[in-house]
Amino acid sequence: MEKYPKDFNRWDAHMQQLRGSCFSIGASKMNNECTSFRNSCGEENAEGCRRTFQKVKREHAILRQKLESYFQLLRQAGPARTATRPGSM
């Protein structure tokens, strides 16, 4: 945001990309904050963008922590067995 001050179109495009990624993994809180940020971009509200960007960063930190815990559990569980169709043995 500092590199491109008040470039609402650029900010919106980046947030749309992040929002799509959040949506695809079911990160609804992140998705909601990204939507709020995009709404501020649409209103060309720089202060609103800064405020909601802080919320996006907080939600990102929470999501990252949850995903790290999830992947750590997966590593501890070890490799998954190969799936087979019932009755194929």
C-alpha cells in the first residue's frame, strides 16, 4: 500500500486474488475481511483500506497458525495409505 498510495484498482486486484484463495480453502473470516477491504477500495476510502488491511493481517496470522498446526499433525500422522475401491481386493 505504501509503494502504490491510493492505487485502489491495484489494491483491489491483489485483494481479489487473496480473497479467491481464501474462498477456495474455506477461510471465511479472511474472505470476509478481504471483501470489506475491497468495499473500501470501491469507495476510494484510503483510511478504510488501511483499517481493514490491519484486520486482514490479523486474520492471516490466525489462519497461518491454524494451518501450521494442521500440517504439523499431518506430518506426525505419517504417510497416508493408498486408497482402494471397496471390493477390489
